[in-house]
Amino acid sequence: MPFDVEKMNKLPLEARFFDLNEIWYFMNRWVVRQLYPTAVTPNQITVLSFLFGLASAWFYVSGQPHALIFGAVFLYGKVFLDNVDGNLARVRGTTSRFGRFLDSLADFLVTVLVYIAVTVYLVGVTSQPEYWVLGLLGLLVCFMHSTFFVFYLVNYTSRVGSYGKNRVDETVTEEDRTRAAEGQTDLWALRLQTLFAWAYGWQDKAVEKLDALCRRVARIPETQEALQGWYSDKKFLSAISPLCLCTNNIMLVIFSLLDQLGLFLILLISGMNLYVLGLLAWKMLSKAR
């Protein structure tokens, strides 16, 4: 089967919007094209991305010369490979629920370890234990922002109908268990889904409640037409794309190279939260009835 670059995209051409994260993958298409005819699998790329993330966290706490530079380099490698695996799976037509959860759980673990490592570094070089509070708040904000972006993205893609491996609500259902028990779905995918629900479930519920509150304030009725308009706003999707975990990691890379990790955490916790509140206010005002 010839390589078709269009299959890399989750959305058809007419449904796409400007996604800031695409900027960070300037070599992505070339790499996927080179991997396409090989025996390398998307899940192997996911594991390699995970190892890059572990290496990044280790460098931040290693005390090695140029630790921040190497931590940043390996973190960017993790971000880049984290995009390659999904694109390779889509272009080959081998996307799966197992791969979807493997990727997300690897992201979760790497994010926790990297933020802890960055906090350990800051406490070590400044002798200020207050950075533990700042680091843990930064980790929480990072997760909430990325979940916020994914919530609206999945609501959009599910309505477009172009990408069925993600669900808005990934809570394990009796149907999921029955299908796995009957061999209709991968048992390991169900196990990873269970871990995913534990790791991300509280974030999903929090964003879902925030979204419901915003819809009530904007007086959006619970009709298919109204919800379609609420979740299919391309301008809003473009505006929230900087909240994706990929962009968060890229900003961490940049501030690591500048040796300004403390400033990164401050801007993340204050500036980006104000940005989110501003976007929600704009969305409610523009959609209010």
C-alpha cells in the first residue's frame, strides 16, 4: 500500500483547525514516511518515547554538567516521538485502543516524573523548599490544562466522526468488560483503560463539570444542534491548542535551555490559568443566548 500522508491526520481537510502543536513536529512527515515500510511498530515508538522521557527526568536530577540542556533535549525527543507513534498508526491503519491507552499512560508517568525532577532540581540549586509547592501546583495545572484541551478536541472529533479510538468518557463500563471477556476486544486494552480511568478520571470529571457550568451560564440548551455549535467552534479549538501537553513540554524545554525553570512554573500557574479563564469568558459571551 503506497504511503498516503493525508491518513496521518485525525480530521478530514474540511474539519481541520489551526493547531499550534503542529509547529513542533516540523520533521514528522519525513520520519513517518521513512518508518512506514519498516517493521517498526507504533507501540515500539511509544516505548521509545517513554524511555526518552525517563532519560529527561534523570538528567534534571543527575547533577551532571549541562543537566538542563540534556534534560531539554531528551524531553523534546519524547515530545517528537509521542507524535510519530500515532501518525504512524493512522497512516498504516493500525490504530487501536491498546495503543491509545499505552500512549496516554506513558505521558502520565513521564509528566509526573519530569515535574518532580524539575522541582528537585530547583530545590537543590536554590535551597528553597517552597519550590515543592510550586512544582506540585505546576504538575496539577499541567494535567488540568491538557485534559481541558483533550476534552474539547475529543468532543469535536467524535462529532466529526473521523477518529473513534478516543471517547469523551473513558470510564470502564459493563459493556467494555463483557466485550473483553467474550474476546471481542483486547483484554490488555481493558486493563490499560482501567489504569487510565484511575490516572485521568478525576481530571475528566472536573473539566466536564466546568464545561457544564459554562454551558448553563451561557444558556446553551441540551439539544444536538446547540451542542454541535458549542463543541465545533474551530476558533476556540485553535485558541486552546497551546494547552496541550505537547506545547507544555516544549515550553519546559525552552525555559530549561534558558535556565529559567522557576519562571516557567510561575507563568504556567498564573499566566496560563488567566488565559484559560479568559478563553472561557470569551466562549460564553460569544455563544450566549
